Amino acid sequence: MPGNVGTTDRILRVVIGVALLSMFFLFEGGLRLFGLIGLVPLITGLLGSCPLYCAVGVSTRTGSRSNE
């Protein structure tokens, strides 16, 4: 899967992912499990590729085309 996530987008995804994932360690009950959602933006930010962006043909990378 080609990279389709730009630098600013990646930084935001990692920060939001870590913030959500920290809920897993800080809270109890259902709110704790909600923190696992943070894995999605964290992984896509670290890999630089988003499957949803591929599906809809979007890219936030500078100089890349969405139809590649």
C-alpha cells in the first residue's frame, strides 16, 4: 500500500493515537477499552498509509497524486 499520509497528518495521528491509548492505562471499565481505538491512528501515522484514504482516493502527501 503506497504512502498517502502527509507529515502534518502523521504527526496529528500519532499524537491523537498516543492520547487515546493512554486512556487504556489511566481509566477503568468501558472508558478503558475506548482507549484501544487509539491504535488505529497511531498505526496509520507510524506507517504513513491509511487504508480509508486509499479506498476514497485521497492523499495528504505533498507532491503525490490520489489516483496512483
